[in-house]
Amino acid sequence: MKRRSVKALLDRVAVDVEPGLTSAQLMLVNGDLKPVEPERRQWSAWNFVGFWIADSFNINTWMISSSMIIGGLSWWQSWICVWLGYLISGTFICLTGRIGATYHIGFPVVSRASFGIWGSLWPIFNRAAMACIWYGVQSWIGGTCVYLMIRSVWSSFNTLPNSMPASSGTNTRDFVSFFIFWLCSLPAIWFPVHKIRHLFTVKAYIVPTAGFAFFIWAIVKAHGIGPIVHQPNSVHGSAFGWAMVKGIMSSIANFATLIVNDPDFSRFAKKPKDALWSQFLTIPIGFAVTSFVGIIVSSSSTIIYGETIWSPLDLLSRFLDEGGSGTRVGVFFIAFAFALAQLGTNIAANSVSAGSDMTALLPRFINIRRGGYICAAVGLAMCPWNLLSSSNNFTTYLSAYSVFLSSIAGVMISDYYFVRKGYLEVKELYSARKSGPYFYFYGINWRAYAAYISGILINVVGFAGAIKATTGGSVPIGAQDIYNVNFFAGFIIASGVYWLLCRLWPIPAVSDRWLEVGDQITEVSLAYDGPEERVLDDEESASSIKSGSREYKGKEAVTEVY
């Protein structure tokens, strides 16, 4: 009787799935993991433009040039680094995004083609865990925006009595602000991914307007644009070259998570081209403009207060110190816009990503919505204020995480573009049969893992050096130089090793010419005993699609399945 009660409870909390799936398939499939059907492909090119304009206006981007200028570059040199860094990031985004836009599948399913049906679980878990951590960190920053909004209305909030112990690592005022932001974020997680494009459309109007208002306000208040724009670079020779490289790489590292998970959004594109130029052009333009606004505002702060204030939130707080009803209204509006910016960034980069990933980790019971709420709960429980304390090196770990993501991206892009040449048998990405082309060795593609580890190893000594640098340690200069280009080093090594291993030990279901068959996807039946099922025998699944006739057969097969 007790066993029946437990089963009834599990059936009640389970998500809806297609009838006829095997127990193994229930670990691979649910409605949010299946290819997006035409009715939900609602993201046009302009939705992607709005998405990236909205995402570009956030606090991290505002301050992206600060470390470069502090490191010795002039403002225009740092700005060139931003342009180049985000242009490269946009290229990577388009490469991974095309897979989702063509086959209408997200990152968890895309990764199965390269890492294997079960081997994909590690990169998926990796990405989900980091998304949860970043959700808490970004929410804490959003809480600072809420603090400014409340203080603009209720000035005594700044001196709110503290009832929290010193061991908590925070105080009542800051925790209340953080909790309000966290709580107000929850409704946004409820909406399906194909509908939250409206949030980014609203954000694309409000946030840039507030950003430019802040820009004009600071210049008027300073009666000029400040000394930073006249400040020359203070590094020369090889030091100058490495400063430029570090600036470019910091821009790419700021985008590493989005490079991997762009298929989670691009799969909702109406057509593959909707996710191409809209992303490739908007990303460098949007992020470069935001960076420029941040440079000028921070430069103006030098005139106003006699010191350069890079954080826009710190500068707004200084504005509030001067008082005045007009100032309070202005700060409230700008702080609200920054809070909206943090919300959009958290949804795009973290809650949707974590939700998609958790869906793949436990598809029988978790969909994107539930995964998003689990992510939010973890973000609250992890006490992010402790991670961001000045005595903690966790921000160094977060920044260095692009080392691991670059290897994942390298394997995925090499698999799709250089090994398979665009050919995927989508139904087999949901198959747990040993005869399936993506099952490999016990569900794990050892080639992908060998390449993934190689991409990490090339950077591991330099990564250790970055950690040691915070405590006064050091590593060989060569390792530091490699780590300075960590994303490229990891990506190139991982993608190159994967391609080479696939040449030496060929994998099944590849094409010798460019062959994308995503246009055949409408509604996919994944049950093994479905009337439209095509069963591959062991010999066929173990062979690659080398001849033109086999390629044509592959395309026919996809048409039969869908």
C-alpha cells in the first residue's frame, strides 16, 4: 500500500510526456526537451535584436572597460578591445545558435551529439551548477538597485537598524533589498521561453533610455566629459600588447556562458537566418555602446567627486547623498532600469539555462519552469553576499570559468561544423538504444571527453596562477601567457583534438558534404514503436554517411521520421 502511495505521488508530480516511451527514454525526453514545434517558433530577427540590446545594458558591461583603463590602456584602446571581444563573441554565438535555430533543439540535446547520450550529463550539470551560482550573484547586484530605489523614496532606509548577527555576512537593509529583488524575479520565471521575448522588448526600450539619461546627467553635472578621455595609455611595448589581449579576452569571458547556451533561445527562431545577422551585428554594437556610456559617466565622476567611480550604483548612491527631490526621482528611475536590466540578464543567462539543463538531468520530474525555480531557490540559499566579500577569491573562480566552457564549446562546434558538417539525426538524440549513432561507448563519446580534458589541461597551470596571484604566488611566465588567451587556447585545443580523434576513430552519422536537414522537423514522435519509426541496425548505425547515396538516404530517413 505504501509503495502504491509513493508511486501515485511520483505520477502526480511527473511532467507530461509522450505515451509509449521506455524507462530509458523517460530519462531523455519531456516536452521542453523535444524539438520546438512550429507553433512555438515565435522569435523573429527583431526579437533577437531586442534580446541583445536589453542584455547589453547591464552593470557588468557598464564596467567592462574599467579594468582595462586601470591596467594602463587609454579609453579608446579599451573600447577597441570591447568591440573586438564582443565581435568575436558574436561569431561564437552565431555558430552555436545556428544549431538550435536549424534543428530547434537546446544545448542539453545538442551536447548529446558530441558527448554522447549519457556523456552529455556532465557538461549539462556543469553549466546548471554555474548558472545557479551566477543567479544568486546577479540577484545580489539587483538587490543593490532595489536599495537605491527604496532609498530614493525613503531616505531613512539607509540607516535601517540591523537585526542580523555579524556572522551572517550582511545586514538587514541589504538583505531586505536582495530579498525583494529575488521575490520580484519569481513571476518572470513562470512564463514559457517563447513568450518571455516580450520582457526583453520592454527592457530594450526602458534600460537604454535610462542609460543615456544617466550619461547626459553626469556630463551636465560635471560640465564636461572628464579627464579619462584625455588620459593616454601608460603601458608600452609587449606590456601594451598583452594589455590589449587581456582586454579582449575579458570581454569574451563575460560572454562564455551565453556562447554555450544560445541554442536554448535560438531554437525558438522562426527561421535559421533570424538568429544570424540579428545576433552577429547587435552584440558588438550594443555592448560597445554600453561600455562607451560607462567610460564617459565614470570619467565625468572624476570631475564631480575628485575620484573615478566605475560602478554606476556607487555613483548613483553618491548622487543621493546630495539630496533634492529631482535627484531622488532621477536615481529612482535609473535604479529601476538597472534592476530591470539585472532581471533580464538573470533570466537569459541563468534561470532559463539552469532550467533547460535541469530538465535534461531529470526530465521525468523537471521542466524549464520548475528548473528555473530550483535555480532561484539555490541562488537564495547560497548566501551570495558571502561569495562577493572582499576577502573571498570566488569572483576569480567565476571569471576563470570560461576555461571549462571554452572546451565544451570547442567540442560542440567542431562536432557540428567540421565532423558532421551540419548533419544530425534528431530522433536518435532521444534514443537510449545501444545501436543508436549517439550512444557510442556505454552512452559516452570518449573522443569528446579526451578533447574536453585537453582543452582544460592547456590552461590549468595558468588557472592555478590566477588563483595564486591573489595570495602572492606565481607560475611560469609561459603558462601565464597561455592563460591570458584562455578561451582561445581551450577552444582551439578541444576542437582540434576532437576533429583529429574523429578522423582516426570515425563516428557514425556524419556527412562528407554540408547537409542540414532541420527544415524537415515539424512534430517528432519519439516512441520506439511509433508507426513512423526508422530502426537502424548495428551495422548501419556504426557506419558513417560517406557516400552521396548514403547522404540522400539520411535525408529520406529524416523525412520519414518527421
